[in-house]
Amino acid sequence: MIITFWLSIFIVFYAFFGYGIFLFALVKLRTIVKGKRPIPDNGGNWPTLTLIVSAYNEESCIEDKIRNSLSLSYPKDRIKYLFVTDGSNDRTPEIIGRFPQIKLMHRPERKGKIAAIDRAMAEVDSEVVIFTDANTMLNTDALTMICRHYHDPKVGAVSGEKRVAVDDVADATAGEGFYWKYESKLKTWDSELYTVVGAAGELFSVRTSLFEHVPPDTILDDFMISMLIAQKGYRIIYEAKAYATETGSENIGEELKRKIRIAAGGIQSIVRLGPALNPFHNFALSFQYISHRVLRWTVTPFLMLLVLALNIVMVMWDYGFLYTILLTLQVLFYGSALLGWILEKRAVRVKALFIPYYFCMMNYAVAAGIRRYFLKQQSSVWEKSKRK
């Protein structure tokens, strides 16, 4: 029982914090041995680029997205803009149609984001393609910061940073902003060590020649597309100077819905990305993938429950004062999360409770997502989350 207890604690700690500590040390060691990775310099030789935006009923923000896209710094003779609005039955296609610089692709039937991307990619003849969401705004230099990395032939994809705007009177969804700041740091170190393990759809790019179509029932298309490139031996770079900003989820219910979908997509990706789990295929990729993604998407929520249950038994059987202290800390942590949930229901905002509440919500979402995936209850058709 003691071995199981401490091994479970180690895995949970490693998945969320230990890997970050170990990764930081590995990056520092690599820097000492090989020096810092050089900042790319393409000498002004920019690759041709297509910016793709998939939009479904985004009339409230699509004009802002268009103006933001057209204002981005990139040689105008090297870039094309392609917006896909399949299934939209609001004014989104009409608004896009006012801008002749943008190629509009629209069909009345809705077949999902993957079908829209496949249609768009059939029209792409550029060296690089960048995907970005309709409800996110990019910083001015985002495209140049991303495309400079393609001067390195070993780079197959580049992911930008996702930023979540958190206001001063934020509710418990502020945990989303804290989480993404931590994730950004981990991705920075992942990239410096070897590769990022998967890209987020808010802003990512691929070398067009390496793009591979994914099955139409794929839940996390952005993650799968980028990981298929990593499996071929190419690096995925994380470029924090290229960022997409969006507002937080409208409420914790919307954030939970999104997290459950991601969790279901995560377990689907693990099932389908066999080579990425094989250390004999690519040890560095497998190490980073298992440490950063697989543990969180599979065992950690269940190990947390196991640790709590074992700790209760060990205190009841008088295993020693240490286990009483550990149980007390667990009760305080989960009590804080529960209190955060209660106060959230009453619209009372206590920022100190955001992190334990959000952390527990994330792990609940993993368990719920696994259940939904194996019961075949998760649709691959993207449902737009309500945002502030």
C-alpha cells in the first residue's frame, strides 16, 4: 500500500510540476553543452504564406478579425488570405465578401472544421500555411515571428502562444489564464529542448508539403495535424512572440464543456498516435509527449482519487503522523476547491480559490472526456464556446 501511495503521488506531481522542473534543468544542461538555440535569420527571404481562418457564425467578431489579419506585418506579395465559412447561416459570409483581398469559400451545409480545412488546403499553393481562429486577434508581428523559423529545414510546424485576457473582476474562469501562462512556459522549454508536443488551434502553422489529412471524426484536428508532422522527425517550434489573444470562457460551465471535449480528443489522439509512444521510434518525442500530455490525459485524475482513498485508510490504520499531515493537506486543498465552487455559484469571487477549483475541474474533465470518448458520445463537429 505504501509503495502504491507514494508512486501515485510521484506520478501526479511529475505530470503537473515535476516534469516542468526536470525540463527546466534539461534545457539549462543543453544550453551549457551546446549553447542556446540560434535566433533564425532568413535574410529577408520570406516563404509564401496562406492565412486560413475557419469561421462558423462569427458575425459579431469577423470584421475585427479581417481588419486584424490585413494589418499584420508580412510582405504583401508573399501572402494570401482564405476564409472558410461552411454552414454559417448568419452574416459572416456577407461581411467577408466586402473585402476583395480575401478569398471566401462557403457552402451552406455544415460538415465540421476538418472538412472545411480539407477544402481550404486543396486551394493552397504556398510553402507555409497558418491556421488561426476567428475569435482571436494576432499581434502585428505574429506572421513574421512564425515564418522566420521555416528557414530551418528541420522545422515542420510552428505554434504561436495562446493568451487569455483576464480582467480585474474575473470569476473562476481566471484559472484558464493562469493555466495558459504555465503552459506557455512549459511549451517554451519543450521547444528549446527538442519539440513542442502538439499545437493549439488558436494560432499554428505547418510546412505545406508536410500537411497530412486527418480522419473526419478527429476531435483535436490541430493537435493531430501537428503531431503527425512531429512523428516524421520534424520539430514543432513554440514562438511566444507570435500570440493570439482571446477572452476567457463566459462561465465555468462553458470552460468545463470545452475541457471535456479536449480530454475526449486527447484520449483519441493517444489511441491514434502509436509511434509517438514508442521510445525506439523517437526517444525525445516520446519522453516529452508522455510527460507533458499522456499522463495528464490518462491516469492522473484516477491516481488523485486513489491517493486520497489510500491516505484515509492509512490514517485509520495509524501508519504514522506523516500520513495525517498529508491527509490534512489534501482535505484543505479539496476543501478550497469545493468552497471555490460554492462561491462561484453565488457569484462571489475569491481569487485565492481560482487555482484549486480550476485544477480540480480540469481533472474532472479528463475523466468525463475519457468516458465520453469510449461511449462514443463526443462529436467531432466543433461547438463554439461562449466567451466574454
